[in-house]
Amino acid sequence: MKNLSSLKALTIWDCGRATSLQNLEYLTSLQCLQLSWCSEMENLPDIRSLICLEDLTISSCIKMTCLPVGLSNLSNLKTLEIGPLSPNMRIFPFPNLNHLSPLSASLRNLDINAYEMDKVENLPNQIQHLRQLRSLKIGGFKNLKELPEWLGKLTSLERLHLTKLPLVEHLPSQAATECLSQLTWLNVDLCPLLEKACRTPNGSEWAKIQKVHHVRFFEGFF
């Protein structure tokens, strides 16, 4: 790939024999990288040189246990989709961030999927530093028992999609949800306890979603 410095998009799909991706650092014009269903892929090289990257997907790579070095330095990355990855992990991988990290200022859309990663019990705390995030999708966290209070720090959030969270019964506190003043879409799919708490006026979460313009459950719009 040393001669592909002008390449804008790269998709690697269902490449079962590849264990690594060499010379990725030479793709300095790359804007979109999608890596999916690469069952033997264990890691990616340092990607901090991919300064034009706007869209990154790493999904269904069941031997991958960490994210590439340099991810938190990508100042143009807008959309990030992670998971599912190795089912052996106890902590969902996420780049080290603080409020000054370039990724904290650039990222707008995040999709994290822990399907079949049954040892993972919590969301990555680093997400709370993504203060410019507009869309957040959380799916497949089978053992997640509650949504963290720090979701209320994502004050730019406009869309929240929760799917396949069977143990989650409550949204964050009233104080935290009131901080999400820009939230206009809430999707709740295959979260039976949370759906029950949100759907009726007697539900414990009913009051928290009254100002959300569009609330959708699995069966349809509410």
C-alpha cells in the first residue's frame, strides 16, 4: 500500500486469513476505513498518520483485543463504529481520552456493539469526554445493569439508540437526562425492562422522555 497515498476509501470485508494490516500508515489521504468480519485479524498498526480519516469501522473481528494506537489523535474523525470484538475481553476497548484530546473535539457519531462479548459489564468511561457527540448507539451489552450518570455530560447529543440491553431498566437520573436538552430522537430496541418503564404514564422513566420529540420502540413510533 506504499504507492496508494491518494486512496480515499478502503474496505476490507470477510478476509478470514489476514492477521494484520501492513503499511496502513502510508494511506495519508484516506478518509474512510472499514474493517469487518476479519476473523483472524488481531491488531492494526499505529494510525496517527491517517490525518484525513473521517470514518472508521472496526467490527466483527473476534480476535482483536485492542484498538489501534493513535486513534485519539485523529482530529478529523467524525464517525466511529467499534465492535463486536474478542469475546474474551472483560473491558470494552476504547481510546484513552480527556477533554483536550483531538478526538474529543472531532467525533460526532459513535456506535459501540458488545454482542457476544459477554464478559463486558460496563460502558467505556472515556465516552464522557466526547462533548461534541451528536449520535450515540449502544448495543449488545448483555450484562450492563445501568446507564451511567455521565451520559448527562454529552450535552450536544441529538440521537440516542439503545439496543439489546436486557438488564437495563432505567435511564440516568432526572438531573442527568435534563442536561440532554438537544436530544430529539430516542430509540429503544430489544430492551424489555427499559421499554416497560418508558411506555406508560405509570412507568418510572416516563417523565424523563417527555421532552424528546421522537421516541421509538421496537414495535414502532411512540
